[in-house]
Amino acid sequence: MDALIDLHAAQPYWIWLAIGVILLAIESAFSTEWLLWPAVAAGVVAVVTALGLPLGGFWGETALFAVLTVAATLMSRRLIQRVNPADSPDINARDSRLVGQRAQVVQAFVDGRGRVFVSGSEWIAEIEGAAPLAGESVIVEAMDGSKLKVRAV
């Protein structure tokens, strides 16, 4: 323990750099998205201590780390909400991503049923009204289980 205290007294940025790297390694292993900002905050504290700015010792460094962690976490939540609004479909919810997309008819519709190609795969599709021919485009309106409900363009 004395060696750690001596290292902090001589070169505190190594301690903060190690904390940042450990947090980043844990974040990389588990992908929690919660440890990224504390890792960044530890890196900033490491840079500040390496520059020799007076922080008042270990407790001042810890306070700066805490403030930076909270600030970065709160700002990241705002950034994530702006970049990925809640009204946009989830990338893993394939059905909601398909709605509104243009699909190409692969197999002509017979009695309102056919096959369409959209988002890299073929789907069974149902249509009401006039049935488009193979090669024409339709718009996906909804999903019903593994079937798409489409309308003519």
C-alpha cells in the first residue's frame, strides 16, 4: 500500500490512467455503456494531473473525477436522445423497421397473396385491391406475424 501512496505522491496521473484503462476494459468486456464515461473522466483527470494543475491532492482529484463522471453521463444521455430519438424504430425490431419501406414483388399476387423482397430477404405478402405484377414496387404497411401487408405504389 505504501508503494501505491508513494506512486500517487510522485506521479498521480499513472493511478488515474490505470483506473481509466481498467474501467474501459470492463466496459469493452461487458458493453454496459455505463462505464465509458467514468473511464473518460479518469483519463481527463490523468491529463490534468500530468499537466501539474493544482487540484488539492487525492481528494481534489477524486472530486474532479466525480464531477466529470456525472457531467459526462448526463450530457451523453442528451446526446443519445438527440441522435437516437425514442420515436425511431429499434434497430433490433425488424418488423417496425420494415413498415414504410419500398419492396419489390418477387412472385405475382394470386388471391391477394404473393412474395416480396425487402431489406435483404423475401417475405410472404398480402395485398388488398389491384395486385401488382412481378418486378413492380409496393410499400410495406404493416406486419402480421411473418406476413407483410403491402399496398401498391
